[in-house]
Amino acid sequence: MRLLDALAPLGEVEDRPHLGGWALYLGGRMFALIQGESIWFRTDEETLMDYRRLGSSPFASNPAMELGSFYEVPSTVRDDQFELVAWAKRAVTAE
């Protein structure tokens, strides 16, 4: 499953190079980061606990640079296209 194909139900997702990987945007808003095989979605107070509960960690391009608003998408979510789209929708609207 190609990620952009999986996220097609969201609408026109744009990918741009970012920090040696890729960033995904919807409607001009960055909602995801991709490096290698890992995906991080934008979180907020409402969604952060779901990521932590499933053992996710924040994005860090190096040990000194952690972006605490982006957390790794859990494998159980990545493996289920419907869950992936649902979590991506929440990432797009995260404040």
C-alpha cells in the first residue's frame, strides 16, 4: 500500500521534501512527516494520549531536535487503512 494512495479519501494530499524526508500537506496545512519507513502525525491535547497509550514517540530529526507535536503513527494504525485515514483526519485538524 502506497501511503498517498491510502490517504486518498482525505482529498488532494501534497508531499514536499522536509528534513531529509517528506512532509504531507492538506489544504496548505502540514499534518505528517515521513522518514524512511516511519510516519509521524500532528497531535494536540485531544489526540496525544492515544499515541502515548500505544507507545509512540515524538519526531526527532536528531537527539537535540524533538518536535513534540508530531508522534509516530502506531503500527496497528498503519496496518489498517481505515484507521490510518481516521487518524490522518485528526492530524489535519490538530491544533
